[in-house]
Amino acid sequence: MVDYSIAGCFDSVEELLGWVSRTRSDVPVVTKVRTGGSVDVSVETVDEWLDHGRITSASIAFSKDNQAAPLEEFSSGMQIQGKVWPFLVSPDRARSLIGRGYSMVLSGPEAWDPDFRRFASAFTESSLCLLNTMIFVTPRLSTGFFPHRDRDDHVVCVQTVGTKEWRLYDAAPAGWSEHDGDKPAESALTSSVRLGPGDALVIPRGWGHAASAMDEPSIHLSYGLNYVDFGELYRLSLISALRELPKSATVEQTRDTIAEIDAEVRECDRVSLLRDFVARQYRSDGSTLASVLGQE
């Protein structure tokens, strides 16, 4: 039986994520972390996001016992030019689903919350990791998802409200990818751990896991860390350049394009390019709408 390891307490989520990105543990790790600060999430936080219309249907999903709720059960359509667009989230319908035992999953809070955006920008620049942030709101005595494996290199789960029991299963089989559909069997359960506010669980890529809320509602943050090396950036750049070639491109034109990319790679500042790649989506050039419209 494989068990999880235990690490000491971290002073902040930033410190915990930095430690994970450096150590890259190949077994699950349980630890404690101080959760106060700009990325703490409470029931009141989620209520504010819902009531102020900050969340669109592209950033929210609901699941109960591994069954997703249809979009129409939590959306509130807006009619534009005679067509109904179901991208608005109805706060009342969202709360009704939670009351019926559905877990609410919020993806990418950096899109609407400036504190999360600043956090993500600072972390990705310092760690050179891509970050996938999700927030899970789970009603008491309920389970949103059955045992599964995640594609992220590491997932760091930080409990902020209530208590959740995590069940850990075997590591992914050799050669596993997120596309092969392999799911951990219940018989592969290796350990379980209960997380309360201030507890955290680090799950390496492909480790089977599932979680259930205990006697009170639960909120936890999930940070997916994905490590990027320069080879991946080179591959993406090469693919992008080749796709821009016309269908009639000759072999010589294709070779010239590859040579141009190779020349740029030899001369570039690789660390700066990686830093720009992982943090680009969170950055702003400082301009405002007023300045764009010439009103400043």
C-alpha cells in the first residue's frame, strides 16, 4: 500500500506552490498552509461573484455523483437580435442546484477577480509554470465526481471552508495520458485523508482521487501546475509558423521557415520567452478603455 507523505506548514499559498514547483514530488503530500490573503475564498466571496454577475456560463459547471447539470438549469438567457444566448448565470438557479446536492466548479477566477489575476501573474512569472485555477463548492454529505485522474503535472488542493475527505488511489499506469480513459478502480484505494480549513493536499499527475464533503459545506481551491520547458515552446512556435505557410509552399520554403525559427532560437533569451509565455494571459499593458477611445 502506497501512502502519502507529510510536509510542514507554509506561510502562504504562494510559498506552498513555489515549493511544489521546485520539489515535484512523485507521491501525494499532505501539509498545512495559511490561507488568509488575496486568494482566500469564503461562502460570502462566491455569493458576491454570483450576485454581481461576474461569472459566465463558460466558467461554471455543476456535478452530482459524476453527473453534470445541463446548461439550462443554471443559465439565464439574454435575447440579442432575436436569439437567446445562454451565457448569463442565474444566481438563484445556481444556489438551487447546490441545495439539491450539486457541487459547483468555478474555472479561471483570474478572468473576473483582480486579486486572483495578480496572484497568477506573480506566480507564473517566478515559477515559469502554467497555472490552472479552479474553485469547488460542495454541499454537505455530497460527492461531485467519482474517482478520476487529472492531466495537470501537480494539483494542489487548499481547503478554505468546511471539511472534505479525500480518497487516494493508485498512481497512473505506465504510459498513461489524459486521453486513454483509464479510471482508478475502487479496489485500488491506498489511503484517505480529511482536510479542514488550512490543510492542503498535493496530487501528482495521474494519481487517482475522489473527494466528498463531510457534515458541513466545503470550499477548496485547486491549483493545477503544469511545467513548461523551452522544447515545448519551440514546438509550438514551429507549428504556428508552418501553419502560416500556403498549401502550395515548396520544400525549400518549408526548410527556410524551419531555419528561420532555429536561428531565432539560437539567439533568443529563453528564460524571458518562457516567462512571457506563462504569464501573458494575466498581463495588462496599462491602457484603459478611455485612452483607447481618446478620452484621456
